Amino acid sequence: MSKIPEQTIEEIRSKTDIVDLIGEHVRLTKRGKNWFGLCPFHGESTPSFSVSEDKQLFHCFGCGASGNAITFVMDISNLPFTEAVVQLAHRLDIPIDASVEMGSRTETNAAHKQMYEAHAFAANFYNHLLLNTVEGEKAYEYLQQRGFTRETIEKYGIGFALDDWEALTSLLKRQNFDLSEMAQAGLVIERDSGTGFFDRFRGRIMFPLYDDQGTIVGFSGRVLEKSDKEAKYLNSPETPIFQKSKLLYNFHRARLNARKTGTVILFEGFMDTLSADRNGIENTVALMGTSLSDTQLVKLKRITNDLIICCDGDSPGWEAAKRFANLAMQKGFSLKIAILPGKLDPDDYISEYGAEAFRDKIIGNPHTYMSFMMAYAKRSKNLSHENDVLQYIHEVMEELASILTPVEKDIMLRQLSMDTGVSTEALEQQFAKAAGKAVRQGQSGTFSEPAPPAISRPANKVLSATERAERLLLGHIVNDGSLFDTVRQHENVFVHDEYATLYIRLAGFYERHGTPDFHRFAEMIEERELRRLVLEAASAERDPEHAGQEVEDCVRHLKKHRIQQLIEQKMHESKDAEKMNDHPAALELAREIIQLRKSLSAM
């Protein structure tokens, strides 16, 4: 796929009237210079969403969403950059290279057009069989027993595949679909003898699987009666249009509700999502396998930073929750884990106790990552046995020593003491060793770009002096390449992870593009929170006549702040060394603190 020329991107951006564009999604009213309406990215009753006609930018004072015309389309339709540009180009009748359109999912990929059309045809056929034939009555009764109505069956496109070897195959052939291509699409299977094809799905309730835009790309078929010979669920195989590591079930429906509620709930199975969704819990998605991929996490990160993981209550469910939680923490999510009692899954719990109980007692009362990891380590231990006590303490320390805040550390140590009867003083010493080990292991690794951080600062919070300095500095260097070169001479300028991440990405941007363009830089950032920081900084007031002096002042302030942080860290280490009677280490740390204070006074 060829790239869209930069001049074409600029033409599309400059010719798109952002007020007209957003007005197609939000009812806007003019107040003074700007237009206001209800934010489409979170639920609100008082308009806090502002659109600037002069700057061609939007900003929500409630949730902090910010951007231009292109990033608005990316966010509202959950599209990658290229597809958003193609969509706006069509809106303006600006021609786009055909090879770009071929690579865009906004246009049906011509190479796989028949696969998409065949899946839509098959879904209609299966749905007709379920709702309008005698053969589908048993499946229809089963679904009614599981709480589905005709309305919800139609909403989710559920159907039934006849227990017939060639029911769909013969229909596809009559509709002039290429059966070899249908085998590649996973709808039919070629016989070993090479003498023909037969249906992949037979005698199963059929659940369509949708991509991010709501297009059917596969199926999951459930048997009506349990059988030792057949799997309970049969999913479409991996195909050119269906890869389970990229798909999140119900994502196309859940993304707007997740943005409005500020939270997305992740389930193991799609039946759990169907159960929750039809009971009014509309911000849930599910995996189509046992793994959670980076692609799926990035997709979730685009719509919200708050993630609740809710797996089954059995042992495999606990293991899955732990795997998913560790991956989500690495991506910087604000994470909670909801635990189900016994061996129930979410669908079973809702059926037995009702949606309100599930909403209030399970989703409304989740564990923090820390409390979940402690519960995970504790659940298989008998704490009246000394070996289990030692193992419990070791596992908790190993998992948590490197990530806890001082408050979380205090809570954890008190809880461990209550659980095991070991004194908090002894646990404190054990924690110091575990934390030291984690730091040493972390230092031995190679440097890489920091993972996109969780940014929990409310959009309307008053910034600290350090945050103001970082924002002002970023504003200067994103608008002026020569100032970026000046800052580049200093190491580790930015204090907070989000600004450090943007600084590294900006370096890459200047290497590729050479000249400053904050619009283009922001459009290349997938994470909405980071994009917001760029646009806030780029639009913030600066003094162009004294830009050099402002940059110098910001760098000095941030260096002072970093030294102050280092002094506090070494004072803490010194206290720990004294507690452990490590006097040589305490003395060396005291010397380092004196030198740092001298360097601070000299600045």
C-alpha cells in the first residue's frame, strides 16, 4: 500500500471545516468565538465540548479529549490514521491513490470482497433458518431458555446451521461464489479426495463475529446437545479477514458506551458479553481465544484507560485473569479485576443472581491489581503450614515489590501480617530485599521507549509547577525544531513518563519529517491521552520573543526537580540501610546526598 502524500494530508486537513464535520455527530451551539455541545466521548448533561473554528481544533473540558478533524474521525469511528484520511477525502471529493484505498478497511478490500459478501449471505441464511423454519425450532427454544428474545436474536444476527453436509455449500454455488475461495474464507471445507466441498458448520447455533466496523468476518457455532465427539463451540479458522488475535467480540457496539462510561469490561467468552449486553451492561468485549494480544490492548487503550477484567471463577479463570492483568499493567491501564464466586462464569452468574447483582456486587466491587495478586497467591495455600506461609509471602513480594506506591506498600504489609502472623518489621526487611532485587534486575535490562503511561490527571485539574514547565517546554519544541535541538543537548529533561514518551516520539518525528508540524505529530499518536497533551502544549500561550529564555528556565526547573527527587530517594534508601544496620551503605548515601544538595544550590 502506498503512503498518502503529505501535501494531500495537509489539503484534506485544511479543507475540512471541523465545525461542519463534528456537527454531523454533535449538536453544536455557538457561544462567543467557539461552538459547544455534549461530548460524544463521555456521558454528560451539561455541554463541555468546545470546537474552535479559528484553530480548527476541538477540546472537552470534562474528559480532556482533544484533536483536529482527522483525529476526531479516528476517535469517533475507531479508525487508524490512513482510513480516517481516506474517509475525509471522500467527503471532500479529493482523489486518493487507488492503492491507498485498497489498503483501507473503509473500502471493502477488493481481494476479499467475495469473502465479506459470502459471510453476510451465510448470516442471513442461518438467521432465516432459526426464525422461520421447523428445523430451527429446537435451537430457537434453547435460546429462549437462555434469555434471548426474538428482538435480541435479530440484534445479534444469531442463526442456525442445518445438520446437513451441503446446505450452505449448494446455496453458495448457486449464488456463483467460488467454492475454493469459500474454503479459504472458512465457510466450507474441501473433501480430502478433491471431489467437492461440504459445510464447515452443521447442526449448530450460529453467532456471527464482527470486525471493528460491524462487518461479519466469521462465526462461532454452538452445539445444541453436549457430545463427547464434538467441541461445544466451533469457531471459524484464521482467514484473510478473520484473525482472532485482532478481534474483540462486540467491540463495534461497546466502544461508544465504553467511552461514555469511562470503563471497558473484558470477558473470556462472547456468551458472557451477550448476556451482559442484553441486560443493559453495554461496555463489554470478549476474546475469541485464550490469549490477550498487544493489538487488542492497543485497541482498548484507544477508547479508555480504565479496564475491568472479569474472568470465570474456576482455576483456569484465575490463571487467565492473572495473565491478562499482567499484560494490561505493562500497557499502563488503570486496572481492576472482578472475581466471581465458586466456578461461575459471568453468564451463569447473571442467569442465577440477575444483572443488578452482577453490576453491583461483581463489576461494582472489583479488586485492585494488588489485592487480586494477593488473593491469587493466597487461594491455594494453607496458612497454618509454615512452608505455605513462606511461599505466600515470597510470591506476593516477587509480584508487587517493584510497582507499589508507599501507601500500597503499607497496606500490603499490614494485610500480609494479618494473614500470616509475621510482624510488619520482618516483612519490611523482606520487602526491602525484594525491592532491591527488582531494581537490580530492572537496571540490567536494555533501554527501550517507555510504554504509553496511564494518565489519570483530570482534564480540569490545576497543574503543578513542574507540569506547567513540562507543558511549556513541549509546546516550544513541538513548534520549533531549533529549540528541540537545544533541549536535545540535555539528558533526561522531562520528569513525568507521558512527557518523556512524547519527547522520544518527537525525536523520531523530526528525524523522518525534518520540520515542525504539531498537527501531523498528533495525528501519528494512537493514544488519546498523549495526543491531548501534545495539542494542549502546542496551543498553550508562549512568548516567541523570549522563547530561548523560557526553554532555559523550564530545563533548569525540571533538572532541579529531578535532583530533589533523587535526594528524596537516597534519603529513603539511607533510612532503610540504617534499619538493616548497613552503616557503610548509609554513610555512602549521606555523602551522595550532600553532593546533590551542593549541585542544587549551584543551579
